[in-house]
Amino acid sequence: METITIENVQEAAFQIIAAVGEVKKLDLQAVEYSKQGKYDEMKKAFEDSRQAYANAHDYHFDIVKAEASGQSIPYSVLFGHAEDQLMSIENLTLFSQQLADVYQQMNDLKGIHQSDKE
């Protein structure tokens, strides 16, 4: 297994932070789509969000796995920040999904359907 350097840790941190930013953008876009009654687009945004989150998780897991295998991992404040962002985005995703469901239910009660919005 390749030795993990500070550069590897920082690269992973940047990748995680970038992916988390993408997750945030997609989650909020999904809520907006739901608000507008665009449910196909909403589902696609949430699917893309899950993929971006999986990418961030993979970068994180690579570092954790290396440390679990006995490697000494250099400390990085940036990586700590990336971990914090990764944990925080889970809450935004859960709340976004719930809010999108509420908008969908409200639209159903109002009689607004995706075909009405096109």
C-alpha cells in the first residue's frame, strides 16, 4: 500500500470539500424542483447528490482505511474541516429530502402536477 503523505491527505480534503459543495448545490436544487412540481428533475438531482456524496465518502474512506491498516497519517486541519463538512452535509441532505416531500404533498393538495408545470 502506498504511504500516505500530507499532500495525499490535503488532496483528499480538497476532493471531499468540492464534492460536498456539489451535494449542497444538488440538494437545494432538488428542493426547488419539488417546489415547482418538477419531480423527475427532483429525483435526478437527488440521485446525482447521492453519487457526489459517495465520491466524497470514498476519498475519506481511503484515508481512514490507511490509518486503520497501521499507517501514520499526517495531521491536517484541512482534512478535519473536510470531515466536518462531510458530516454536516448528511443533515442537509436529510432535511432537503423531507422538505421536497412536503412540497410534493402541498402541490398534490393544490392539484399541481408535473404535467401542469411544463
